Amino acid sequence: MSDARINLLDFKDPKIKTLHITWFAFFLTFVVWFSHAPMLAVIKEAFDLTSQQVKALMILNVAMTIPARIIIGIMVDKFGPRHVYSGLLVISGGICLLFATANSYEQLALFRFLLGFVGAGFVIGIRMVGEWFPAKQVGLAEGVYGGWGNFGSAAGAMLLPTLALMYGGENGWRYAIGTTGIIAGCYGIFYYFNARNTPKGSTYFKPKKSGGLEVTSWSDLWLYLAMNIPMYLALAVLTWKLSPSNLGLLTSTAVNLIYIGLVVLYFFQASQIWKVNHEHLKAGVPEMQRYKFKQVAILDWSYFVTFGSELAVVSMLPLFFLETFEGLDPVKAGLLASGFAFMNLAARPGGGWLSDHFGRRRTMLILISGLACGYLLLSQINSSWWIPLAVISTMCCSFFVQAGEGAVFAMVPLVQRRMTGQIAGMAGAYGNVGAVTYLTALSFVEYDTFFLLIAASAGVIFLAVLFLEDPSGKMAEVLPDGTVELIDVT
């Protein structure tokens, strides 16, 4: 049995080196992805935007990540994390530069939408870390990866306004955001030459077919097809939000074409899933290679409320502080709001560690309960609060949010190793479905109601987690030569 301890300072250990260079890649994706958030007040003034246009940018920022995480998950399982992470960083760095040079709201909206693709970087590292760490260490390792990586949004909130002031002038925000894109692109090249997909001598398991998850029963197949529907509904809601009856960024013809395209894409994806699964389901899946898709579904919905709420809150919290408390400027509001994401450094690894030591299901039940209570507390914040107390309250809430994320992805690599990228991609996509859902709700309600809605949804998902099962025993993976390798998941 593997030792559950990890020495994060042992840089001579190849798996520790891999963990550090991979979390920093994820860190940069989050800096790039949320580089606009602390600058929204300045961007709003520079382009004379309405509040609804600003909220549309928030929604656009997380929309593309829904399909991107599915696509990236498939690519990771097929091509390996090294190539995919490097390519993603270089491409997203270029798009970030385009956003920084935008001259109209339409350009801002387009490049912010495309930058949602960088949010899929998270999925890549989940597979990479899962390859390098054994079951007894994987929860903590994934927590370190996710927590230190997610801290990128807090680092951006703290550093970018100051960097913009250092550059000076009305274009200071452009130089600050553009700098993040240049750094990301350079690091993508560094990662390509310094990362390995697996330890020496290990096999990189790949799905037998690409295009969808391999499930192990007919009932799981129908559940899988149903679980894809909310992702398309979230994109349809976003399209409606951008329609002429709302923000007017899309014409009626474009809206109708997108609706038709989403329907066509769903049925195309369903056909690919059928193609991947029907033959081996007809033949029958050996008992030792089976897993329950309900495990994936519950993890998806858990990430919907944990990461989905984090994305939504990180996007709106600087403006929330700015509008709630008098006398704050954008720099101070960004610093205060960064406390929410700052907790990632300890909370997400903490959630993984708790999951490793006290059980996957029990840990998630406790953390989602705490998340619900945390958002109930945030719904009570108003201008009469002492500002330090408001910041402490957001940090307490964020502990349960991010520890819950760590607990979800402590379990993801233990469901089915060769499909970890796709399982992580689907769970990650559900996080963005949650973000689109919550941010869309925010465009209709006040801040206090927004927090109450998140708390209520957490209560519903708590009931689903009651049906989660702790992984036990060993999972079977078929080697390229046809022999079977058993991997401990306990």
C-alpha cells in the first residue's frame, strides 16, 4: 500500500516536479481566463458599457468552456496531456492578446467568448496528475494541482490592477492583460519540453474508441445520453441571453441557426456515443471491467454547484464589493474579492486530503452542506456590514466551495483510468453549466437572491450525493498486448 504522504519540496522526485510544472500551467490558464474580472470597472468606463453588457461578458467568458472541456477531455485521452496543454497555452495566449487590443464591444465579446476555451486546461492536468500519483496520494495531489492552479484568478485580481497602474495611461489595462497572454504562450513552449505523460515504464492507457465515454450497461448508456442535455441547454440559454430581445449581440437569424446547430450537435454526439458503445454492450462487458455511470453523474452535479458557483462568484465579486460598500475603488474591490479565490491554496488540497483519509462520499456530504450554509451567510451581506467581516465570510464560504471541488476530483481518477480525461472533461463542463446557470440567474435578480439560489441548489445536490459509492478494490485496465492490469483504487 502506498504512503499517503507527499513531500512537495522533493523536487528530485519526478512526480513532484511534474505536479509543480503542471499546476503552474493551470495557474496561468486561470490568470488568462479571468484577467478581465478585476479590470471590468475600467473596461466598462472605457467602452461606456451598460451593466447588462458587463454581465454578458461574464457569461460569455464561461460559455465556450462547456464544449471545450468535452473536446479537450477526448484529446487528452487520445494524444496525452503534454501536447494538449502546450498547444492550449500557446493558442489562448494569442487570443488574450487579441482581447487586449479590442476596439469595440463586439470584439470584446468575441474574444472573451473564445477565451473560454482556456478554461478547459484544468481537465488536462487531472489526467496528468492521475497518471503520476497512486490512489492513496491522488486526492491530495489533485487538490494541490486544482487549488494552486485556481489561485490564478486571485493572483490576477491582486496583481493586474496594480500592473495596469504601473503601465499608466488609459491603455494600462490593455498592457496588463496582454502581458498575461505573452507569459502563457511562452510557458506553453516550456511545458512541451519539460513534461512527460507518464512515469518511465508506465503505460498510457487510451480508450478503445474516441467520440464518447465507454459505459458498461444499457441503463448507463441512456443516463449518459440524458446527462449531455443540460450542457446544450446551457448554451441555448446563453444564445437566448444574447438575442435581440435581450442584449442584442446576435440577430434573430443567427439565434435560430444556433438553436438548430445545437440540436444537430446533440444528435451527432449521441450517434458517436452509440457508435462507441453498442458493439461492446451487445457482446457484454466483463464484470471486472465494469463501473457505474451514476458515479460520474453525481460527480458532475457536485461540480455544477461547487466549481460552477466559484466561477460565477469570482466573476461578480469585485463588482459586488464595489457597489455594496461606499468609498472602494476598483483596486481595493479586486483585492477584497480575491479572498474568495485565495482560499484555493489551502481549501482544494484540504478537500482532496479529507477525501483520501475519511472517505469520498462522507467528505462530499459534509462539504456541500457547508457550502450551502456559506452562501446563506453571503446573502445577508449589505452596506451596514464591517468590511473585514464581509471578507472573512466570503473566505469561510469559499473554503467549503473549493474543498468540495477537491473532493470531487479526488474521486474522478478512480472511476476508470483510461477515460479519466473524458470523465474530468464532463465534470468540468458541468462546472461551467453551473456558472452559466448562476450568472444568467444573476442577470435577473439582486445579489442576495443570487446567493440564496446557489444555497438552494446545493441542498438538492446534497440529496444526490447520498447515492454516491466509495470506490473500493481494484479497477481493471487492458494493456495494448491484451493482458489485464489491476489498479488499486482503495
